[in-house]
Amino acid sequence: MAEEQVIKLLEEIRDLQKLHVENYKDALKNQQESIEIQKQAMRRQRINLLVIGVVLIIFLGFIAWSSYAPK
């Protein structure tokens, strides 16, 4: 009887370990997706910063040009 209980306990441990491995794989996949999303967001932020910088430079150039233009 005790031997059957040990076998059953070991089977439960095995099943739990399999479930843990599957959950770990899912978590790892989710982390990889999250990293990719963050990389995409960083790319968009860099592009936005570049566009804002160019617009600001053009605006400041226009202000400087208009202040020195003959009236």
C-alpha cells in the first residue's frame, strides 16, 4: 500500500513539473513579446523625437530669419 502511495506521489510531482515547464515556456514567450513591443515603442519614440527636433529647428530658423529680414 505504501509503495502505491509513493508511486502516486511521484506521478503527481512529475505532472506538476511538466505543468511548471509549460508555464515557464509561456512566461518566456510573453517576455520575448514584451521586449519586442518595447523595442518597437523605442523606435517610434526616436522617430518622434527626430521629427520634433527638425520641426523645432525649422521654426527657430524661421523666427531668426524673420527677425533679421528687412522691414
